Amino acid sequence: MEPLSQAELAQRAAQDVAVVAGNLQKKWRESWFKSLPGQYLKNLTILATSLQCVSFGQDKYEQGEHGDQNDGSVVKLEIFLHGLERVCTYPRSYLSKSSGQKEPSARFPTLHALVTANSTQTIRSDANINTSHEVEKSVKAFASASSYITRPYFAFLRSFSDAEDQAKKHAKSAQWDAEAQRKREDTKKTKSDEDESYPRHVYDTLYRVVKKHAECCCGLPNPSPKTPRRHWGRLELQANFGTINNEILFHAVFSKNGSSEFDEKIKWQHLQFRVPRRKRKARAVGFEDKLCDDGVECSTRRHDVTDSARPEDAAEVTSVSEFCKLLRKDIGSASMDVRIKDEALLVLKRAVRIEVDIADGRSISLADVLSKYSLVPKTKLVLAYILAKSVWQFYDSDFMSVGWTTRSIQLFRERGDEDDDDEPGVDWAPYYAFSFEQMVERDSVERLPPGQFLHRYPRVLALGAILYELGRKKRQEEQIRFPNPASRPGSVEPPTPEKIINDTTSTVRKGVENKKWPDIKLKNIQALETYRVIVANCVSENIFRPDPKEKLPNPSKQGLQQTAEELEEELTVAERRAILFKKVVAPLKEVVQATGWVDESGNIRRHHVQGGTAHLKEEGPASQKPTPVALLNDTTQIFRTSQTPPDGTQDAQTASGAKAEAWLNEIKGAPVMEAVVSAFQGKELAKRRIRIAVLDTGYDPGAVFFNRGRKRRLVGWRDYVEKDQPHAKDEDGHGTHVLSVLMQVAPAADIFVARVARDTPDLQNATGNIAEAIEWAWKVCQANIVTMSFGFDEEIYIDDKPVVSNAILRALLETDQRILFFAAAANDGGNRGEMFPANNLHVLSIRGTDDYGWAQRFNPPPDYNAKTCFMTLGRNVPGASLTKSEDEGADVCKSGTSVATPIAAGIAAMLLGYARMHENDLQEMVGPRDTAKLSRLWGITGMSALFERMATEMADKWSYLNIHKFTNAPHQMRLSMIAWAVREAVG
């Protein structure tokens, strides 16, 4: 075997280790007794899928390998191989000591041995077998390790994969135009070039069998015709359905008992249906059976008796009553495995793991989710892609017999987890609601006859309406409902088909032309415009109208020039379906792949989505009398995203609030943040969490935000307003909002809260409380950070003494300057200078920006005697409210330096946590000479230097804390930023 380059070794090793992880998954699933926890399987899945992503596209590393050895791609590849070598030797974590060797085979002997063993074409030797066995043992041990070990590595793999995905995306987009031009040359194809669906009979078989067995009354007494009771069914829509041994897998849930549509306490049974991809042709006398795909005859092959016989480990469901009994059986958090054979149901004697354990109760329509919940942009794109792909998959099947709308598409709430820090939310996976009512022809037809219609293809128009709804800004009570021919209560006549089609078409076309649509909060303008074109294609009357120059003439009409309308009439359903894929599904797939949640094949990476949007945040009811509220030092303007302020600025404020939420979500979902949270959950660092003291008006423990998981991080309380008052309280709401914002950015920190004032008027007499709270923070809480979102025009003295400044100085003295103070600058623009304590030399003064980093007009002028002024997000930031307020504990958006201050403090906590995780690496990087300087990071000089390193100077003296410079950098680069900061810090 020829020597491998570093890039070749990485590519092959990633593939081989992914195979090892995949084989371990298979063994775990096939084993009768699961001795290892479910997290073991999840870790194997993440490892396998992540390595499959990084195992492609190593060309750029090949180019840089023999060039500049300090090139970022080469360094990253070296780190990747070091990490994979450690996984394959875990827990020994062996690395070769041959530092003088340059060959990858010498530096990474285990990976080289594994690749060599798997590349052997002949019979494998004992040494090769032993290598594979040892690697399998190590991978198994690594997958079983604590999250403190696995999560940082998985976070690195994801960042590596994202870089590869971007390269593939750009390369693929460059080829798109040429490929599209080539495809136009053959418009007579009956299937799309990327046919990821299955023969129509697969879908129709599933539909018929479900319809046959779900139509029952469960033997319920006195059934009422007004409230029919039946088994409600929901089929999970997926971008690509799984397969096992030529069987297509469909996941569905059914109500365990017959229930009416309005029952709230519905319990669900999970079923996995196996539908054969091939259908059996009729037996001809004297010949063997032949199987075919979608009516296309396959080559003759010997009939497999074992496969045709009913397996002994399966029980047949022979009647609807048996199906009812099957649904009522309680098997816990697992799915039944059901095979469909000759339209009979065979229940296999095994259980299947389910991805999400949905909660009992009614499912939620997509329309209700859009009106009551906040969806981040990536969630909307993933939903749009799955729904578009599903319409294309089922386009010519019985599943399209009912109109698809945002009302018919359903989602489920997740079942609560005691160990989860967040409240149970709504899972992102959409479901098709089975409905077997007799539908009129206009609802089930694929194409309408020529007539007074603006659009003749109801199924494509329905998809366009759904995609348009996903891109709308504000949900309305009256959603676009298409088609819904049933007459409304009190109406004399039902709407005509022409009215339904034309109203829907006109509404969507007009909306698509609006410059403010789509409102998906994407910063990628090209992606937004592509989405606009996709929806415009769906509602275009010319979507299936070919260009006469590209369409071959009908042989029966040689010599005649056919019009576009005539060519359109000649298209088959299969040809229209292929056009739908090219004009809608394929470009939408390109857009959604940029999120990183969809791989090159179009599969959803559920573990990526789970961490980002599995929990959606419900918005509270609208308030009818919104009034601007000045809190503390008049730094905060408050509004609800669902309110209509008197100045008519709702649209801009609502959009800004969504952008601020997306900004926060990006930080919370960053791999670095996940690694920090995971590390401090481990035993080694659990008692060394970063400690933050919040001095404010207290907090309301009854607010929805402070669920049981978050309350674990609230470890200290002291009330200086009502002495010896042991229970947390907030009579103003300012402290509740500030604390909730801080905890979003610093989820791994321990939080201590001191109530120093009731409200703004009370703050004037709270100087003594503030001084005592500062002493409590460093002395009792041993806080690393103190955040103060208030200010005074000048420091108020007590007995001619600056008690607050003295308290700050004493804290610095007693902690050897290892404590950070943050304070809000001011909020009156040029009408007021920097306030106290923000203007204290030992305090980091914070100003506010929008989500793009631009300074806001409420900021005071910068201190031109200072080196720079730091600022971060402070505009329309969502946070908790008081339960007894008009907002009833729902999230409200506030602006000001009071909001920016806890965000800056949270960023500092994340940086300190990262430094604490990698203390040994930092000591090695700075060297013995400068090791003592690492303590400077915990003081104002070190943190200011690090802030400076990661900030973007938006204008002279205005430095935006661009946290993405830190989170998006490789690990070694992050360590270098910290090391540089401590060297530059003034002692």
C-alpha cells in the first residue's frame, strides 16, 4: 500500500470509524438486552453521521499540506486527526511520541493501521482483525463516556462539518446552471433526475390499509353522529423515508382509544409500517413470480420461499377489532413494528426506538403554531423543505385526496423530561392527518379542466399557499385555507371552486410581490429571493407550460408548430411531477442545506435540529394598552411583540425583536457554548462554575422563564430592601427581565441575586444597599462577575464617603483584582454623559447596539479619553416579565444599556468558563514565564484586552463585542486570543 498523505488518511479514517460506529449501532438494536443507556446509541449516531460529513471534499487540505504549515486548514486537519486517534484509543488516549516523524502513519499509528486493515483485498490477517477489534472497543467506550468527554468533541466535529458543507454548497451552486441547461434538453422524462420517492403503489398501499383498519368505533356505547369517535391517525412527513431490506418505513401515530376531535386527553400509539417496495405481479401458469417497481418488469429471479412465508415471530391482524386492541396495548415509549404484506397487517414481535416521545393530548395545527409560537428561520426552512418534498412524493397518490393546508398539517408537543432545563416545547416534525371522508372531485383532482381559473393545479397551489404562510410576518386569525369548499355557518351557498382557486392564487401572488415578504429573518438576501421565486413558481399559471423551442413536437403533428398551451396539455402527470421537483423541491433543498440541518442527500439531521429549535417559545396574549415604561435610570423602553404602539412603529419593533431573539439563539446554539455548558455539568468542574452576582430589583420566581431547570442555577438570594426576607420577589419587573437575559447568555453559571431597590424612586436611597450587596457578592458568593443595570448622575456619598466606590475597591483588593464589574452606561443620548458606576475606572461600561452591531441613539457619547467603549446587543431584547403584570409573565422586549449590560456580563462568563476548561492548554501556550499573567483575565485589564481582540470597531471609540469572532474560530485560535489578551493586559 502506497504511503497516504495527511488528507487521504483523514478521509479514509473518518469513513472507517463511521462504519465502526454504524456497526455498533446495529449490534445495539439487534441485541435483546440493552445493557447500555440510550445516550450510548445517540452518541454513536452523532459520531457516525458527523464523520460521514467530514470524510468528503479534502481537496483544499491536499493543496495546503505541502505549502504553508501554519495554514488554518492544515492546522485544523492535524487537530482532527489527533482527536480521531484519541477516540480510537480511548480510554488510553494513546498518541505517538515520534514528534520528529513527518509521515502521518508514524504520528497516527492506530488510524493508519485501521485504514490499512480495511484496504486489504485478500483474507485479513490476525493483526488486522485485532486492530479492528481494538478500535471497536475504544469507540464503544468513548460513546459510553460522560457528556463532559463526548460533547466537546462532537462540537468540534460539527464545526468541521459546517466548513465542509459550505464548500460543497458553493461548488454545487456553481454547477447548478450548467446542469439545469442540460436537463432542459430532455423534457420528455417521466421521472425527475433526482427521484428520491418510491413507486406510487407504496403510498397507495399504505393509505388503503390504514383506511381499512382505522374506520371503527371501538365498540363504544351510544355513538353520536354529531361527534363521531374513531382512531385519529397522523403520518410523520419526512424528507426521505428509511428502508430496510427493500421495505419502506413509515412512522405514524394513532389515538389508542376511539376519540372525538375535541377530546383533550388523547393518548397516542406509535407504529412503524413496513411497506414492500416491490409489488407482486399475477402468477402465470408455468412461470415463476416476477416482482416489479412501479409497473416496470424486473428480471426473473428465483422465488425466495423464506421471504414469502409469514415469519413465525409475527402475528396477523385479521379484523378492525384486533387493530383496536393492538392500539390500546401499552408498550411504553417505543413503537410497534408492523409489516404490510398483501394488504394484511403482520405485527412483528419487536419494538422500535422512537425519535421523539410526544406528549398526550391533541396535536397542534401548523396554523396554530404559526400564530402562537415563535419559529426561528432555520425551523421555517426545514418545515418548508419537508412539506414541499412530501407534496412531491405523494403528488399522484391517495394522500392528496384531501387538500393540504396549514390547518391539516399537524405537529406535537414533546413529553417533558425531568432532566431537561427547558420547558417541553413543540417538536418540529410535521405530520399528515389521515382523513377518509368522501371528497368532492375538485379537491382530489390533480388538474382542473379549462375554465375560469387563475391556476389549474390545486395541489401545487396548496403547496404555494403553505410556503407563503411560513414566510409571512404576522399570523392572522383567518389563515389562508385551501381548498375548503364546505359552506361557512350562516352562508347561503358554499364558495364556488373558481372563487376558492382564484382568491387563494391572488392572495399569494400579491403577497409574494410585497418587498417585505418573505419575513424569515435571514441575513442571506440571495436565499430570501430564491424562496420568493420558489413560491412564485408554485402560484404561476405557467409552472407546467414548456417552452415550444425546448419541447420536441408531437410525432403525429409533424410540420405543425405547437403552442405552449398545447404542449402543456400533452404533459403527463409524471412529467409535471418532474417539473415540480426542478422548480420547487430542488432549489428549496439548496436553500435549506445552508442551515446545516440537511445533508447533501436531503436528510434532516435531527440531532442538529433538536438542539436548536425543538423547544419553541409561545407568545403571550396581546396587550391592549401598551405604554412606554421608564425603569431605574430611564434606560429601558418596553413593548410586546404583539402590541400596537401608539406611534405606529409595530412593524419595525416586531422585526427587531425577532432579530434580537435570533441573535441570542445563535449564541446559545454555538458549539463553544454547548461545550462550556457540558463541561460544567461534569463532576470535575461542577464546583468551579463561574459565579455572577446581579444587583437589581430582585426577580419573580413565578415567571414562566424560571422553570425547574433554570432555578438550579439560581443559588443565592439576599434582600436588602426588606431585611431578612428569605423569598425572592420583584415589585418592578426590571430585575426579572435583566436576570432572564443574563441566564440566556450564561446558562452554565451560578447566579446570585441581590435586591437593592424596589423601583426607580427607591434607587435614590439605595446607595448603602448597593455597597453592602457588593461586599456580599465577593465575600459570601465569591462572585467572579458583578452586573449592575442602573446608574446615577454622580455617586451619592454617605457621611461624606463614596461608599460604593470604596466597596468596589475593597472587592478588588480582597480578591487580588480577580473580579469584574459591569454597569449600564446611560440612556439619554447626548443629553447625559456616562453615569455612575459605569464611569468608575474599575467598572466595564456597556452601551447598546442592534443585532448588526450598530450603536443606538440612546447611548451616551463615548469617553474619548478611554481607549475604546464596548457595546453589545441592547435593542428590543426578549426577557421575562412579572406574573402579576399586564404581560402575565410572558416575554417582553426591552431596549437600553440596562439590557446590554447582562449580555456583556454573560459573554464574559462564557469566556472565563472556556478559559477554566482549558487551563492546562493555556498554561502550556503562554509558557512558564507568563503563566502568572493568566490571572489577569479575571480582572478588568485582561477582560478588556480580550474584548478588544474579539470586537469589531464600528466607528472611532465604538467597539462592538462580536462574539462570533470567538465562537466561530477553531479551538487553537480561541486559545491564542486568550493568550494574547493576558500578555497585552497591563498588570
